[in-house]
Amino acid sequence: MQLHDLTPPHSQSVVAPEEVVVRLVVRLNGRTHRLKYHRGETLLETMRRAGLAAPFVCEQGVCGTCMARRVRGEVALRENHVLSDHDLASGYTLACQGVPCSAVCEIEVDG
Ligand code: FES
């Protein structure tokens, strides 16, 4: 991943999730966690509610510290000022801005 200028933001999607997401699967530090997702939460909020020590700094979609790889399902980003179109096409997303929008969503996070 490369850091990019703050403008223009690269948008993965700004469409509000339509489907009800019931489960978020997170691979973190070699362990797999199956978490109950609450509508409207970001990936990071769900992980923190579950007590997972997921990395983050800005929570603004700027620093990239929370970068995760989408393994399965769809994620819409509220803001993205760091990931390029290539990063997004490669499956990377931001946990602090990512909202799952498929029935099951699975991500991999480097702790
Ligand atoms: S914590 Fe900085 S982009 Fe997510």
C-alpha cells in the first residue's frame, strides 16, 4: 500500500447497506473470531465492542493504521483518504470507516 495525497479521496462505496448483516468474521493475530454485528457499526466498532485489540489511530479514514483485507462479503466505506483504487480492487478496506453490507462479512486484520 502506498500513502496518497488527501485529495481526491478514493471511494469504495457510499451506498448505505441494504442487507442485514448478521455476522462478522475477523481473523486477527492468527485467531478467528465470529462476532455479532449491530447495524450501523463500523468494522472497528464491532471489533472493539467484542474486546478485540484491532489497530487504529485517526478513525477518520486518513492514516491507514486500521487497514484490513476483505476475505468474503462486501464493505462500504464512509470515508477513504488513504487507499488507492488499486488497494480497493485488491480487497483492502479501512476498519474505522468500513460498514459491512452483506449477510456475512469476513476480514483479516494485522494486529
Ligand atoms: S484509523 Fe486511521 S484510517 Fe482508520
